Amino acid sequence: MPVATSSRRKPLARRQNSEDIEDVHTQPKNEDGVSDEEQPRAEKRVKKEKKGKQRAPANEDDEDNADSDEDEDDEDEDPIDVDNFPDQPLRKEDANKLKGIAEDWKSMSVLVAGKWELFRDVAASMAESGEKDIESSKELQKVDRDMREFLDVCAEMKAHSATLEAMNQRVSAEEDVIDAVARYEEGLQERKDEYAGQTARKKYAKNKYYIEFHSGIWEVSNPKDPMPPLTNLIPRGTSSLSEGEESDDDDDLEIGGATQDYRCPLSLTLLEKPMTSRICGHSFSADAIKEHCRPPNQLHKCPASGCNKSFRLSDCVFDKALEKKVKNIRRRQQAAEENSDAEEIVD
């Protein structure tokens, strides 16, 4: 009876061994001849062997803790104390990064400033609807305040760019700049305070966007007359930071204003497809200036009265913004003539 039982168990043992052999052959192996399943155990065994050569365990407890020691070895022995880590000086190669960020601020400033026409168009539309001028219209006064705040934001963006550019120059000159954040904030605040300390006249009277903003309102009621100097529309005042400090002493602030009458100096009629010279800034009707600049590759004296500069036809470029303004002037003049004719008929 025991013999029969032993004979039945032997085939089972052989069958199990054959299955194990099949599993070994079917498992994919790497270049070292080790299967993926055995790879972690093999690596672990190698690590233990290496570690055993370096430090033999003193007792059985050390052997049991071998696995935990491996995990601890993977961690940094001396972690950086971020809270108490001192500021490091900017390196010379960091100058290009500062310059790049400064250029980003400058590009963003130009992009934002390009939206100033929205304020001018809104104010001009309000003037056409009955809001005569800023002095008498509270609604136009609100738009005027918004326009000034817009210009203040543009000035602050330029301050960011200027501060970063100044830091770039220091780093490029191999000056030690350790407290970069503190220097940036300090330099930015100085520029913001300097701007805030200026009077309204100094901030806006010579700003080309603010001049165009007021020009759009003026031309609605005075399409044939040039706008007076903008300083006539901005009262004298003191700076916002130091009351009582009169700082409107600059004589050049009294010079300015929009004197563009939108007539071509050659044809003496309203501009048609205006082209503006990049040399002197004067504008002309396209056909008239093309006829004047013959041959086009030679220098020609500017035909505008009082201008002594010369340019080629290639120096004149199409002025889309000016063309839009001329169209508005023409439309307003036609509306004024129609109203005048209607009044004559009623009389």
C-alpha cells in the first residue's frame, strides 16, 4: 500500500518540475540573462553583496535592517535648508535673462499703449452725440480720467522695463548683485515715486496719445480750426506727493498743441490716401507727393512750409491712422454743411 502511494506522487512531482522549467524558458530575459521578474531581486542581491563587502553585519539584527539602509542611502544626506539659504549673487550669464525680461515688459507696454485709440474714439463719439467739451461735460471728464489712468499704467510698465535694464547693466559690468529681488523692488518704487511726483502737465501735456485724445474731441466742434496748446486745457497744479511745490516752470510746456489741419501742402485740399514722411513727419496726399518726388530715387525738399528737410519717395509711408481721422473730419464737415443748409431753408 505505501508503495502504491509513492508511485502516484512521483509523476506529480515530475509534472510540477516540467511546468517550472517551461515558466523559466517562457519568461523574457535581458542582456544579462535575467528575466524581468527576477530583475529586482537580482539587483537587490547585488547591492547586498556590495554593501556586505564594505560593511559586514555584526549580528543578525544588522542583516534584517539591510533593506531599510538601502532606502536611506538614496536620500540626500545634507538637505538644503531653503528657509535659511542665503541669496546668491547674479552671474554674468544671468544678464541676458534680465535683458530678456526687460524686453518683454517693453513689448507688452507697446502692445497695451496701442489701444489708446479706444479712448479717443469713445470720447469723439460722445462729443458728436452732444457732449460738447471736457470743461462742460461730466461724462467726458470721466473718460478723461480713464485715459490718464491708462497712461499711468503704461508708464508703470516702462518703469518695470527700465529697472530690469538697469540691473542688467550692473550684472554685465560684473558688479555684485546679491539681493536681486530687493534691488528690483527698490528701483521700481523709486521710478514710480518719481512719476507720481510730477504734475498733470508734466505727465500728460506732451504725451502724444493724450494730445490725440483731446484732438479727437476738439475736432468735433471745431473741424476747421487747429486745437490750441494742450496746456491751455490742463490747469496748473502741484504734484501729488508734495503739496505746495510748483513745478510747472518749464517754458517748453507752453509749446505744443495739435496744428494739423488735414490739408495736403501740395493740393491744399483734405488729404487723400495720406502718406507721411518718416524724415520730417509731414503728411501729403498720395498722388500729390508721388508727382512731387520725380524721380523717386532722388532727394527732394519737403514741400511743407518752413521745413528744410529732404527725403525720397520711399521715405513716405501710408498712414492708416491719419486716413481714419481725415474720414471723420470729412464726415463732420459734411454734417455741418447739411445742418447749415437746413437752417437756411427754415429761415
